Amino acid sequence: MKGEADARRAARRAALGRGRFGEWLAAWMLRLKGYRIAGRNFRCRQGEIDIVATKGDLVCFVEVKTRRGEGGFDAVTANARRRIRAAGAAWIARQPASARLSWRFDVVEIVAGRWPRHHPDAF
């Protein structure tokens, strides 16, 4: 029993580490594409956003999916999209120049051994 619990905790820590690395890699890739990272792991009552990136007056709310294989893009469920949209609206509401900002929701898919795949305006 104790060995199984320890193994589950170790697997969870490893998954969290992969997720953090995936978010770091996604932010790095977005910077190379000319985006400025305005925030990471924005949390509010409505939900959480992995990366908030800007390019001029465009704000991108980015969900990062790190997977060992394909299928990261499909892992963003309808419920997750709803929470991300609500959190994005909360982030926008806190900005002083919110009236002049345009925004969209992107997904960055991280697959081991491959360059991150950016899906602009994913939902």
C-alpha cells in the first residue's frame, strides 16, 4: 500500500515537472515568434490560464498541453475552454486599456522530441 502511494506521488511530481517544462518551452517559443509574455499561471475564481502573451494590441490566452505522444490539442475539453474563456475575460477586465485590446485563445501542444506546435485562435 505505502509503496503504491509513493509511486503515485512520484508519478504526479514527474507529470507536474513535465508540465512546468512544457509551459517554459511554450513561453520561449512564443517569445521567438515576437510575443511578449505578460503573465504565467494566471489564476482567478473563474479558472486558470497557463500563459498570457501579447503582440501589439493582441492578447493571447494560451493553454499549454504537454503529452508524451500526440493528442494534446484534443485534450482541451469544452469545459476547459469555458473556464479559460471566463478567466480570460477576468484578466481583460483588470486591464486599464481593455477597450482597445483584441484577444484570442491559443493552444500550444508540446510533444516529446518535437518543436512546440502553436495553434492560434484554437477556440
